[in-house]
Amino acid sequence: MGFQSLEIRELKTYFESHEIPYEIMLPKNVHIRDVKGFINVCFEYIEDWGVELEKCPLWIKLLEIKMILDSSK
């Protein structure tokens, strides 16, 4: 879990250091409102995820949000 935790901490730091919009549209027309709340719930779930982090659907959603934020700079 050490490496996964490091990745989780890095992504948390990323979101804490960037301006997060209230709404965002992810691929496949997934519309998220209250993005900050969604991110917080995702991290709670991810921290209890018992298998490979790359297989966690909410981890994938967080990476998609990061990708969108990076592309909007």
C-alpha cells in the first residue's frame, strides 16, 4: 500500500493546490456538480480500496478530472 498511498497523497496535493470548478463534464457525458465534494468522497472510498488502485473506478474519475484541469490551463 506504500506506493499507492504516495500516489493518493500526490493527487490530494494536486487538487488542494488548484482551483476546482463547481461543475465539470467528464468523458462519456458524465456531469459532476460540486466537484470538491465529489473529490472528497472519492478519496474516502479510494483509501479503503483493497485491490490495485488502477482498477478503482473512482481513482480513474479523479485522474480524468486532473486531466481536464491540466488541459484548461
